[in-house]
Amino acid sequence: MNFRRFLIKRIAISIVLTVVAVSIIFLTMRLLPGDPFGSLVASGDLNTEQLEAVRAQYGLDQPLWVQYVQYLGNILTFNFGFSITQGRPVWDILFPQLVATLVLLVPALIVTAIVSTILGMYAGWNRGSTFEKSSIVVTTFFRSTPIFITGIFFLIIFAYQLSWFPAFGIRSPTANPDGFFELYLSWDFAKHYFLPFATSVLFYSGDFLLLSRNSIVERKGAAYLKLHAAKGLNEAEQLARAGRNSMLPVVTYFALRMGMLFQGVITLEVVFAWPGIGRGLVTAIQQQDYPTVQAAVFIMALAVIVMNLLADVVYARIDPTVSVGDNV
């Protein structure tokens, strides 16, 4: 019963946060200076009557509160409408960009979590060793360096100086892939993928390594490990048991990091000209394409809210005292 109340409360909070997020998106776009159709009028592509007709088509001639009610109903039912600048359904524009972003970041985060957690456990078990000190220095350096700085550095060295990898994009200009698998399962894609993938892995590695390292340090020397040692278990077996008992903070942080997957994605995609949702958002903001910007930011905000909810649920299921304490 306590967990059910905990879950209902967290879902209610998530719904409120979603409404607040979409409301902020709406107001922010309306407060931007200029008009999304201003360039068309200035270039002579639209006259005054045509401008009014187009504004009416997108509902921009309505009072602000009417626009807000319509927008809230549409966005919460995933009816994103049509792009102002491209005249296409917004979802048709965003879906390929979202796939490109997820293909880049999800594998990077999974690889980072697995490798860095294992290395962090080994570093914590061998506290004071050269490996522990060097791993902390390296991962902390890349974590504290803005992701776009690391990306630019990699471009200068590996793309422009050594010419080992392409400098930008998701495929070569001469490539003409037919479908998802030909695009994402090709050597050409792998060459374009390596630098942004490596940049992401190095950026996120410090969090998981330090978290798992600290968890092992706290547990090393615990009574149950001494008992295992007395039974004749070697250090590798003791580390495996300590690792299992220290996974709670790592699992929770992984869920939270999945929710913050889009953090830093805009600068990363701009640096590598990766055709993802972050780069598409920058273009849509520059063009004041209200429907596209609103949909892109909504998708990002919803990912954060849903994954935070999932992290709370996972934590509560692993550690029941969380849900009990929440209802005290």
C-alpha cells in the first residue's frame, strides 16, 4: 500500500511538471522578438493579406489564451501540427532527428555505464593504487571539460590533423543509403560515429566511475566480506559480491542520466554537424518555427520527467525504505 501511494504521488508530480514545462515552452516562444513570417514578408514572398491568412492557418491571430488552450490540447495528445518554415508535419521532421540522437547517445551511455562501473569498482577495491589515482584524474578532467571543447579538440587532432575520421555529418555526401539498416549499419556511418561517440563516453565516464568507486570503498572491510574471506573466497569473488551490493546508486544514477540524455546534446550535435534533434532545435529557433521548437523541447522535457519517475520507482523497489519514508 505504501508503494502504491508513493507511485500515485510521483505520477501526479510528473503530470504537474509536464504541464509546467509545456507552459514555459509556449510563453518563451511568444516572448521572442520578431515574427516567424517576417522574413517571408521582407523578401516579398507574402503580402499583407497572405500573411494574415497564414497566421490564421496556424492560429497565431487568436488571443494568447486561446492559443495556449489549443496548444496545450495538441501538445499533450502529441499532435504537433505542421512546421511553419517547411510546411511538413512536425513529427515527420523530428522523428529522423530523434532517431539519430538516440543512436548516438543511448549506446554511448550504456557502454559508459558498464565499462566505467567495472573500472570504478576495481579502482575502489585497490584504493591508493596508481590505477585508482590515474583513472580519477583522467575521468574528472573529461567530466569537468565542456563536451563541446572535447569535441572540438578531437576534430582538430583526429579529423583535420590526422585525417583518420570525417569531420562532420552522419554519412559522406556521396553515400546514398536506402533505409535504416543501410544507414546505421555501414562502415561509412561507423567512421562518422566514432568521434561523437568517444566524446560522449569520455564526458559521462567520470560520474559512473567515481560513483561505483565510492560505493566499493564504503563496503570494503565490511563484516560480510571478512566472512567471505574467512571462507576462502579470493579477492575477485569478494569484489563481485561487494559490487552487487553497491549497485543501487549506480542503477539509480543510470536511470537519472537516461532522463538527462539530451543534456549537452545541442552543443555536441552542432560541433559534429550531427543531424539530431538538438541541432534541429537550434535551426528551428533561428527560424522561429514555433511548432517545431515546441515539439522538440516537449520531447526533451518529457524524457527527463519520465526517466526521473522511473528512477524513483526503481529506487523504491530496490530499497523499500524510500517509499515508506515518503509516506511518513
